[in-house]
Amino acid sequence: MSKTIIISNRLPVQLQISDGGLTAKPSVGGLATGMKSVHHGGESLWIGWSGLTKEDTPPELEEDIDKALRVHGCLRVPLTTAEMEGFYFGFSNRTIWPLFHYFLEYTEFELDFWETYKTVNHKFAQAILEQSEDEDIIWVHDYQLMLVPQMVKEKRPNATIGFFLHIPFPSYEIFRTLPWREEVLEGLLGADLIGFHTYDYERHFLSSVRRLLGLDVSFNDVYLENRVIKVDSFPMGIDYEKFHSAAKVSNALKGKERTDLQQKLDDHKASAPGTKLIVSIDRLDYSKGIAKRINAFEYFLNKYPEYKERVRLIILAVPSRSNVPQYKLLKREIDELVGRINGELSTVNWTPIWYFYRSLPFENLIDLYTSCDIAWLTPLRDGMNLVAKEYIATRTDKTGVLILSEMAGSANEMNEALLINPNNFEQQADTLKMAIEMPAEQQMARNIFLQNRLRRYNVEVWANEFMNSLKAKKQGADPFVSQKLNPGILNGMLEDYKVAKNRLLFLDYDGTLVGFHKDPQKAAPDKELYDLLDRLHHQEGTTLFLISGRDKETFSKWFLDKKYNMIVEHGVWISRNGQAFQLLEKVKKAWMDKIIPVLESFVDRTPGSFIEEKNYSLAWHYRNTDPDFGEKRATELNTVLTSLIGNDDISVLNGSKVMEVKSSNVNKGRAAARMLSEKEYDFVFSIGDDWTDEFMFQELPNSAFTVKVGLKKTKAKYHVEGVKRVRELLANFVNPS
């Protein structure tokens, strides 16, 4: 019988030796919690370091430790103090950690660290090989073990291996500075599925693979000689119900039932009515931006002195890697900053900063989350940042304001938060003022969306989605090849459609509802299409959205008087029931001036191509060019644009005979997810034909019916052959019987 083997640097068990005795209890935390659905019973094994070096382990307790770990389904990899120094404190945390978080000035390229890292990774790989069979599923976690997948794959080529990176993957220009860059990439490519928190990290990884190893990359597949590696993003969630329920319990306690910390917070709020509490919780790490946050707070108080004695910043810095030199310097800097600011600005009745350098029990974290009006999290670079999600989950009355750095991975999912650049003190000061003054109604409106999203995509869903994708690889199924929408599937879909009370339909336009035309402006809807859309739009219990990359002016001319719901320019603009278009996303257009000359030069050199200027994006169409020449120019343009935009917050979409440059934070998937979170729907359907629709297919829940137009690789579940078939399918929705 096959089993699942999980590998991480640390085991999810805490061992304590005291008075010759041994205790073992499960750890609490994001990964341990998330893997509960994967790691259970006799069907799984978790391999990792126990937390005790060989030198710290009494020989007479070796067997007891192994036995205690077996009870929890765990197996330890024994490591010496020297190995921990070189592998964990050395290469992992003095090379990879600062490099992947863009702190090159702290990065140490020491050969001894690298050699120890290889040795320890080999130890982990050997432990896996001794415990696994070909039919097992192996899931390796995080930056400490990036060489393990290839080490296992070399000895067991038929093994199914997944790898997930819990920190950012840096841009090519950063990653290329690593002396052992090829070895790290090759180590990761031993996996069959490589997962990241965000699409940006995925994109950076693929760029490095293409440039440094010269491998073919198509969509998010990496092609080796004998296999294909899938690369995808899986944003990690939290145990939402755990935090939400704990907050409810805490809020229900009265008087002496409450914790000492909560009582002190209550007393403070009672003694200073109207005072706003701002909480910041981080590990003490230079990537978290704590020192800059404190300086920004001082700047805020000086810029807006009317808030002195009316706000207080509570900083909880959890000790971390205290023996690494940079962390010692950081602690001293923070201690001095807090002391100076409190000394200069404090009054008899007010201390601006409460600073705690310690860990707090879970119930006290809940006290801080539920008592503080604002959470202020400003990492300079962060793979995800789960504290932001935890704060929102505890706001049971839906009030509270989250200020979040746009450099955190979680910012990609939490657009309703107040997103800031952690290096911009002016913006941070103004945002703090906005947060303090934000009406409760506006706070609740933002948090409703955030809570619905976090509840739906929790940490268990994250783990299951990764495992399901990995199992699909094991079974030889390609998750991007969809099933034809045959009569049997269609009948089942129509049955669901008939009984549904609230239906949500997302329909792409070009290539889906109408065929492509040499002149995009001439692809206007015909009477048959108008009649079909009218009947769907007016159907009771059905919400219809046209969702397109088209500009709002064209869609206003074609559809505004029809009062259809419309999302255009890939999610920038929205119109509901005939109302004027409004911005759905905050986007910038200053970059357009430097891109237009590049596109114009390609128009000059590519007869038949032309530029379409939209409000917040630029499209280069080459449908009218010679097919082979157009594809050649498109490949060249993609390379030029990718190099030009670098790390800017813009991206290139390769559609059907069109390349579009737009803001990275805008796509159909984000727009569709926002519409889905506004109301409970029991039937969700989306259909589209090109690469831009893949964001939509990816973001919609598994229960949704997603359909690709044409025989192409896709994340949609089903496909149909063309525009005619699309209209026939939608006609069935009009009359599902």
C-alpha cells in the first residue's frame, strides 16, 4: 500500500529531556496544522530533525526518542552540532535566507557552508530512500532541503516527488549571484511538482531555469529529456476556524475570567477612551522591516502631532536566530530606537511604543489581535506573512484595519487591506492616518471580503490542492489537458443549472462568443448573440458577466444600453446593470510611455501588426502578419519586454495573436474571485479561449464548471471546439430542459 512521506527540516514534534525523562508533544504552527489532512494514521511518515543534536541526546534515551517519534508518525534524521552550524545557521540562514529576501549585503558565500549543506541534504535523501517505495508520494518542504528532490530522483526515478518553497524565490538578477545556482536549480528539478506561494516567485524561478540551464519552458511546464516538471503557485492559508473561534471565546469572557494581558489592555482602553492601539507582530528578522516601521511611526507622530497621546504602537518581536551576527545588530538597533523615541516623545500619561521581545502564548496573541484597532505589518520582503491573515480571522465583529506591505506574498490575496511600500515613510504616515480615521462601515466592508476569502482557502485546502496536483502527476494525468464536454457531462451540468438558485456565469468575448477578425473593432455582436445574452441576463437567478480584455469604450458602445454586467481590460473596469464603468483595481499607467516606443518599433518592422492603446494596458496585435514571421517577432518582443520591465509591477500576457502589457496585479482571475465573494452561488460557470482566461479557471473553486474553447493546454476542466459550439452550449442554459 502506498504512503505519503513528508520531509522538512524540523519534525512537527517538540521533544524535551528533563531529569532523565522524555516528553514529546505535537507542535503548533502553520505547516504542522496544514499537514494534518496529509499526515495521519499509518498512511504517512514525516522525516526531519528532532531538534536535538547528537551531542544533546543522551545515548540511553536514543531508543525512547525513536519510539516517542513513531507514536506521532515521525522519523528523525540525526545531526551533529557542526552540521547544524554549517547547514542551518550557515548556508540556509546566512546564504539562502538573505539572498532570497534580497539582502545581498548580508549574504555569505562560504564553500564550507555549501559542502555541509550538501552533506546534510544527502542524509535526508538517504532517510527517504530507506523508507520509501516507488509508489509512494514524497513531499519535500522549504529552502533547507533544495537538493533533496534530485538526490532521491537519481536513485528512484519512478518516485513521485513534490517540493514547496515557503520563502520568496528571487528574480534572476539576484539568484544568478549564487555561486552554486545551477546545482540548486537542478536539485529542485528533481521534483515532479514545484510549488510557490505566488505567481511572481513561480515566474522568477522559471526565468532562472530558462536562462541558467537553457531548458525549454512552456506555460508553467519545464521540459527535461525524459519528463516534464510542473511549476505552480499555491498561496498558503491559515487555520481560519482556530483563530476565529478563539477570538469568539476570548470576547465572551468577562472580568477575572480574562487573561492578565487582556485585563491590562481593557484597563488601558478604559482609562484613555478613543485611543487607538496599533499592533505589529513579527519574528525579529531584518526582512520584517521592524526598524523602518519604528522610524515611520516617529515620522507619523511628527507629521501629525495631533495624534500624540491618541495612538500607541505595540511591537511584539519574537526572538529568532539570536546567534547570527546580523540578528544581534538588529536587536540592538531596535532596542535603541524604541528607547530614544519613548524618551523623546513620552509624556506623564503616555508612552508611544510598548515593546516586547519574547514569545507569547496563543491566548495572548488572540488578546492582541482582538484588542488592537490596527495591524501594521511592513516586511521588506516576505514569502507570505500569515500574521496578516490571523489578524483578519480574529476580527469577529468585522472591524479593524490591516496595513500590509506590498512586498508580502499575502498582499496578492488581500487587496482590500491598505497596501503600502515599506520604504515610503510619507505613504506610511498618511496610511496610518487613514486607518485611524476609517469609519467602521468601511472597515467592515473590506473585512467581509477578506474573511470570506480566508475562510474558503484555508491551510487545509492549500495542502490538499498541492497533494491533489501531485497525485495527478503520479497517475500520469496532465492537469492542463481538459476533458471534452460530451453529452453525458453536459446533461449533468444542465441538471445542476436547473436546480441552482443563484448562478454566476463568466463569458469571455473574442474567440469565445465571436470569432476573431482582422480588425478587432469589426468583431461586433450580431443579433443572434444579443438575443442569447438578453435571455441569459434576464433569466431569474442568473448573474451574467462579460469578462474581456477589450477596452471600456468599445464595450460601452456595444453593450451598455443592454445593462449587462461587464468586466473589461482584464479586470481594471467594471459596469453593473448599465451603470458607467468604474475602476475595479488600483492601477498605474506611468509605465506606458516607455513601452509605446518599443511596440512602435516592432510595428515598423512587422508589416500587418498594430498597437491597441487601452486605458491601462497596451496590446500588440499580429493576427494580420505572416504567421511564421509574426510568431518570430512575438518571441523577440516577449524577450525585449521581459527584460525591459524587469521587476516593475507590470507583466506581459500572450494571447491569441496578441501580446498585451498591463499591471501585474490585474487579471481575470482576481476579478472573478472578487465577484464570487460578494454572494453565495450554487452554480458557477466560466468559459474562455486564451491564456488570459487561465487566471479565471485557476481562481474559481473546484465546484465551478470551467470550459476552454479549443484544443489547448488549460486548467479548465472541459473544452469545446469553437464559437458555434459555445453558443449551442449557452442556448442550453436558456432552456436547460
